[in-house]
Amino acid sequence: MKFRLLGPVAAFVDGPDGSVPVRLGGPRQRAVLAALLLHANVSLPYHDVVPFVWDDPPASALANLRKYVWQLRRAFQEAGAAPDRLSGEHGVALTVGAGELDVDVFARCCERAGVAVGEDDFDTAVEESWRGLALWNGPLLAGAATTERLRAAATELGRRRTSAELLHARARLALGAYAEVIGDLRRLVAADPTGEDAAHLLILALYRSNRRAEALALFDTTRRTLAEKRIEPGHALTELHRRMLADEADAAPPARVAAAGPLVPAQLPRQLENFTGRMHALLTLDRLLAAPAAAVAVVSGQAGVGKTTLAVEWAHRARSSFAGGQLYLNLHGFGPASATVNASEALRRLLTLLGADPRKIPDGLDERAAQYRSLVDGRRMLVLLDNARDAAQVRPLLPVGAGSVAVVTSRNTLSGLVVTDAARPIGLDTFTPAEAADLLTARIGADAVAAEPLAVRRLIELCAGLPLALAIAAARASTRTGTSLHALADEISRTGLDGFSDDDPQADLRSVFSWSYAALSASAARLFRLFGLLPVSKLSVTAAAALAGVDELNAREALTELSAAHLFREAAPDRFAAHDLLREYGSELAERGCDAGERAAAFERFLAYHAHAMADSAEVVGTGRTSESPALPDVVGVPREVFTGKEAAQSWQVANLDTAQALIRAAAETGRDAYVWPMTESIAWTLSRNYRWREILALSRLTLKVGKRTGDEAAQAYAHRFCGWALSYLGQSPEVGEHYRAAAALYRGLGDNYALGQLERNLGGAMLRWGRPEEALEHNRRGLEAGRAAGNKAGVANCLNGIGWVLLQLGRHEEALAACDEALAIQLNEDEFAAVATWDSLGQIHLHMGNHARALECAEASVDLAAAVGGKVFLARALEGLAEVHRAMGDRDLARDALTRALGIHRVEETGGAAAIRRKLDRL
């Protein structure tokens, strides 16, 4: 096949009778093809293609995009192309062979022309550059939708054409064709009056054509134009002016004039054959090419995240834009301390690469920097500064020529460059599962990945999405032909960081992590070690203060340093995270660097902080202790979380549910039994309101185990009740009755009427779910009596609502209404959260009584209150009730809207309730 972007977007299939054009669709389908060609042989996630097709994408963008890809695949096949040209499981990739895309052919021609100029082979340079320029055929990307992304791509391609035209003119000048190139150069100068390269060549061509006055006048015009932009002419241009005034500009033989400039370095390391991902970062780097002045980007990220790989990949893609050359220098900022390259030594190496006489390189830093600026001034250069330690190491190495670009990679954010040098920050995170799968596919093949999808998923999780870890795993899979991916995943799971060891320090995770750790201050290093003790991957500022036993200011400073070093990332405001491989490395450091007493005290402080914060937040939300669980241990020096209201408390609870569960398990495993029951009780109600019954069951079973171990009958009773409650929602099970009977016996023995009332309410709900309404009514009434005896107003109201709901099922509407009205009167003062369900009950009761207007008021009150108190799953249930009212009133559109909102909540919260909602939608 042949693909065209240097003009109208087009595709052709080679056939026995010549090329067959592919029948492309409208502008948006052509934009899809253009996007895929600009990223040929790379699997693009669909959401990364969208900006090439729409500036303001519609809600149906992804669906439309899949349709365009399908139509494109069909058009290819109709023209005779192989069916696998367009492929991709997690995205879409267009396979393009060597010489098939005009942009690639153009780039290779320009590359060969540049090499030829460096070898003084100007005839070849003229021929190759002309061959590349001949590929251009009309307006760029014509026929495709004119989105911002495609306009940026067209601008960059236009710059590459200008570079090629300058290269062509330079080679022709070297062959003595002075007068012949003047017309082309005038056009280039007119298109960009501030472009010094074109002006330099045109002035030289005029001078060599015995048009000295015109040449001097053009220099003056160029200098004035640059002055308007507050730019001084570069060294090359001013030197040419001086030589013209001194009549020295034609002292050299004509064939050598254009070649007599500075050495054009091409120092880029080899790019990966199978580079994947990082489309957004590549596009961000592409935008640097449009900068009028010298531009800088800082690519930062943790060890092993692929900073150098990205920078080298982009540099190779963009190299044709830098006719002045491409420099590469590894600054060894992170690694053995003796290998770090300081700024002065870095300048010496760069000056040598630029052809400076080593004997004439000055000793001082400032003098070397001045010589470097002189050599790169007026040249469009790419400078790739790899593995920088800090801004001071980098700043003297930045190029100054207009259109030049410096790409700096570092494990630190180098905020100094961002602030004072206007560097563009590009932070790299670990790969998403889809990106990680693409990397494995590229390294070990699509067949191997497709054959063991579960093993691939495990490998991605074990590698924490870290590209270096994934590359190590892929290399082992490739070299162990008899080992399955499942076996490899088992090995890595068993061996931990040992599974990522290597004789090469650059490919050994411990080594690359250690270089970042070695650069930390003592306080940040200690916090990193202590973090390794935890069973969680996230840490707030207050939690970090508790862990380290310091104040919040010191904790924040340490976290900021760890974040700047990319050992942590700020996952949300004041919440930091690190992946499991870094946590395991921290754990190893803690074992070696902290004694047993320090480790135990740090974990106890962290556990106590979370236990108290969870209990305090539950109290504020109104889901605090409902039984006589013992008070939490009071640990000295542990900060307390302060909650400004229900919303803040509930947000904190939801954000820390996973952390709390991990800590409860760790407390049970380490013999800190006093935390298990109180912490379980603090989060159980929040879990229930999000239908997370399996987690409640697991925690309740753990509490039961600890209660039996310690002989705590109250803890056992609580655990039995919540085991039964969770199991009743997970499906009818003989265990439900066993747990409830055991709980009842224990509560009676303890004389706990408060808990007995709650238990009877739970039993009532279970009986109703099992289709036994009479028994459900009896249990709710018993719960009502026990609640009144215990003075538990909230429990009384819950039982009244339960009674009303059961009576509704039995058709006893008036009694149901009275019970729910009484419940609501209590709840509006005692338990707003529970009032959501009672408003819903009242809506359904009034609906069955034919009071549609009142039913609608109650249903809307349930929805509004659920939204206000933040119970998402309760909001979904309230929306279902509202939909029932709308449907009964004949308004199917409003019913559908309510159910659609409910469906969205169930999908996001993963409650398992989405299927039932879909069935209701189908029946509308």
C-alpha cells in the first residue's frame, strides 16, 4: 500500500494493474486515517484518537470513532488490502511498511541529504533533498477535518519542509548555484522574516552573485525585523555581515562555503524498535517545534518509568526538524555519585561534540558556557540532556538558537527550570493496564498475550504498570521458551523484587530505585522506609505525620521531597501514593535501617490515627457505634483528624475504606486485637450503604475469629449479626439463620436490648427478601419493642419503616402509611440518612393508594435527600422509586431518565445492581 499525507489524505493498494485508490469517506474518517498515519505502527487508544477528529467531541464520539475505523477497514479490504492492516484490541493500530508512507520517505530522503552534506557530497544532497520535496502535492492533510491537533501536525510538517528546502539550497550553494537559489530563498524569507537560516543563505547567495548592496540591505532588514521581536542576530549572521564589510565573504573556494560551517552532530542513541504508548507526551513534545524561541521540556518520573525511552523516541521522530544537529549527553544525575557529570564537564563534552578544538576549550564554567552559546547560536538544534539531577546542572547547557529544543529527563521535577526558564513539564506515570498490555504485546507477541489473558493481567499487576519491570518480565518470557506466562507470574509473585534482579544495574529494579533513595534527605528517607511497613499504598499528610511521629509541617516537607523525586506521586490534594514495588523496596530498607522497636511504634501510631479518624468520622456522619464496643487504645503523639461537617467526614470515610480494611487485617495478624472490632464497626455501615456486602462479611468473620480468640462475647455477638446481615443480601443461606441465632443468644446473655432491636430489624429484612412477609412483620415488631426498651430512637424509626414497608406488601396501606409517617417524624431529627428510605417507602405507599401527586412529592424528597447526604447507592434506590411513580403517572421519558441515572450509579459503584435496572429499562 501507499499512504499520502503531504497533500490530500489518500491511500492506495498496489495491484497487478497499478494502484487502486481506497475510497475514503468524509473529513472525519480522513482525520482518523491521518491520526493513525501520524502514529503508524502504534496502538492508539480510541480516546487518544478523538482530539484528531473533533475539537469539541460529542457524547457519542467513541461510538462514532469505532464506526469510522470499521468503515476504514472495510474500505481497505474492498480495495484489496490485507484484513490485518487495521488491528488492535485495546485501541487501533495501522500497520505501515517501509516506504509506504510519504512522510517517512520524505524523512529518510532528508536524513540521507543531511548525511551527504556532512560528507561534502553535495550532489547527493541535492538529489536526495529534491526527491523528498517532490513528494509534496498540494495543501497538507487536505480533505481531513481541520482540528487543532491536525493543524498542529500540519504546522510541524511544514517546518520540516522548510528545513528540507534550506538543506537543498545549502547544498546547491556549495555547488556554486548562487543565482539559481535566490528565488527559492526569497520565498522562504518572505514566509518567515525572522528565520535566520534562510536569511543567512539568501544574503550569502546575493553576495556571491555580485549583488553586495542587496545582501547588505537584506542584513539590515533582517536585523530590524529581529529587533522588533527583541531578538539579536545570531553569531553566524553577524559574522557573515562582518566578512562582507571586510570583503572576506568569498575568501574560501565556492564549493566549501556552505560546508565550512560548524560540525553537524548526530548523537542520538538508538531508538526502541517496539516503542509503545505515551501518545499524549509525544504530542506535548511536538508542540515545542512551533515555539518561536528556544524551547525546553522536562520529562520527569520515577525510576524505570521510561523517561529516556520517550525522549529518544521523540528525538528520532523530530530529528529532521533540527538541521543544526542533535546532541545527546547522559548527565548521570542518579547513579553512582562518582559518575555524576557537573555542568563544566558537560559543557566540555558538548563543545567537543560540536567540533571545538579541545586545546582551546577554556577552563572556567562561564567561559565554556559562552563558547557553547556562540557555537549553537543561529542553529536549530536538539539537545537531549538525560538523567539530570537538578536545574543548576542543566541550565548552562540549554541551547539559545531560535527553534532549538532542549529535552531534559530527570527523576526530579526540576521546578527551577519550569519557573525561571519556562520549561514545559511532562510528568510520566506508570502505564495503564491497556498500555502495559500493548508493551507486552510488542515484546512477546500478540499470540502469547492472547493465549494467557489472566496471566497477562497478573503480570501487569505484579509489575505495577512500571515499564522497566514489564520489560524485564517480557525479556524473561522471551528467553524462557518453555515457561508459560502463568508460571512466570507465579515466580515473580513468590520472589518479589528478586524477580526483577539483573547483573546490569540499569536493568535491576533495586539498583535503579536505590539511586533515587540515595539522593533523599534524612527525614524523607526515613518516611520512605517507614512507609514500606504499611499494608497500604496511599498516605495523607496527617497520616504521614502519625507514621513518622513528627508534626504535619515536617511530614509535608518530606512528602513534597518524595513527590519531587517521583518516589511518591500526589494522587489527590494532600494524598500521596506509591506503587507496590516501591513499597516493597521501602520495606526492605525498613528491615535493615529501623530497629524492631521503631518499626512497631511507627505502625502503632499509623493504626491508631486511622482507627480514631474512622470512629470520629462515623460519629459525625451518624453511623457511629451502635453497640458497646470497647474504646480504642489511646496512643501518645498521634494527631487527630478534624471534620468540618458531614460531607467532609463522609468523603474521608469513603476515601479511606480500603486503607481501613487493610489495617484491620494487619491488626488481627499482628495481635493488635483491640482495634479489630471498633474499626470494623466504624466502617460497616458505610460499606453497607454502598452494597459492599462481601467486604462486610470478610471483616465480620475476622472480628468473630478475634472475638473467639480473646473470649469477647460482645464482639462475637456483633460479628455473628453482621455475618448474617451480609449473607442475607448475598443470597439465602443456611448460615444466615445460624449466625442470627448465635447473635441473639449472646445478646440476651449480655442483656443488650439495643443490639437485639437491630438484630430483629435485620431478620425482618432477610425474611422479606426471602418472600416471608408475615415473619418479617413479626421480627420488625420485636425490634421495635427492643428499641423502645433501649431508648434507641433511630432503631425505633428503622423498625417502623420496616413495618410500613412489609404492610405495603401485604396490602394494608393505611397501617403502612401510619407506621412510615411516625418513622419519618423521628428520622428528620435523629437520622437524615435513614429518612431517604422512609421517604421512598411513603412514595410507594401513596402510589398504591392512588395519591399520585403526593407520591411524586415523597419520591422527589427521597432523591433530593439522598443527593444531599451523599449516599450514592441510596440515591440509586430513590431514583428507582421515582421512576416507578413517573411510570405510573404515564411519563415514560422521565421514568427512563431516572432509571438511566440509577444505572450510571450502579455501574460506577460496581454494586451488581445494574442488570436489574436494565431489565426495568427494557420493560418501559
